[in-house]
Amino acid sequence: MEIQQLNKSIDKYSSSLTQKSRAAFAALCNKRIVACGSYLLKPQQPDQSEYILLRGIVRTFLLNTEGKEITLSFFEENTILPPYVTRTEKGKSLLYCEALTDCTFAEMDAKAFEVLMIKNLEIRDFGNTVLRQELLNKVHKEIRMASWTAKDRLAQFRKDFSMLENRIPHPMIASYLGITNVSLSRLRKQS
């Protein structure tokens, strides 16, 4: 396991974890490599894990009723994917998670992590912080989609994901912003 990279990921959410708690957290983790273009998750496939993205870029998405991909979010290195409880139902994934570059994850059994949260107050606080952040991200995105202009949504995307615009396919960004690829091209030319 890449302990230094794992600690960077932990610090993004809580820098107050003691070394003892970090060691207990790391003991649950296994390294998992996912190649660019591969899927970590697919709807209806069994999934029993929590995932920390140590290196790379991934996106979560769904298919609409016409089979078109709708990007939900992007994740860059040192971020935690949506928690198990928010992205699964009855032990099966609710969404796709695609590696947009070669990726390295720290993967842990969700039930083992839950047991650790019960035993360790620091880890419980960490887990609750991750859940709160996930909820905040979703609410903020809903507000932007409902009440912001496409231009403002693009500006926020650039703040949130400063390096992604030139690294990932623009149709994925357009889908995330809720606009067409043509509209995204037009907006990019204006700015």
C-alpha cells in the first residue's frame, strides 16, 4: 500500500487522525490498479468496497432512458469515491465508475470499515466527514444545475477541477454540466 499517498487522501478530509488510527485505516486497505478505459463499478454488479483514489482520474455516470451517458461527477487523485452506503443498494452498484486514466486505488471492505468506525471514534468522525462532504457536493451540484447559467457552471467546473478540461473528453464535461458538446465548445470560445 502507498502509505504516503493514502495519508494525503486522508488529510484532504481530516488531518487530525492520529498515527494509530491511520495505521488501523491502512491495515484495511489493499492496492488496486485499474487501467484507463476500464470500469471499477457497473450497475447491478456486486460491490462490497470503499475506494480511495490515490492516483488518476475517474468519473461516475449513468445511462439515461435513451442510453446516453450522463456524467455525475469526476474524481482526481487523493479523493474518496462516494461512500458504499450512497452508491449501492443491496450490495450492488447503482452507477458506473470509469477510469479516465490509469488509476491506483486503496480498496477496503465496507463492512470491515464499518466495524472500525464503531470501534474507533476518530475513524467514525472521519467517515462522517466524508459522508457530509459527499452530501454537500451533491446539493451544491443540484443547485447549480437548477439555477445557474451554463457559463457559470463551466466557471465552477474550472474551479473545482482546474486541470481536467484539457485532460478528459469534452462530451463528458458537457454531460456533467448538463449542456450539449456544441454549447460547451461555444462557451469555451467565449472565455
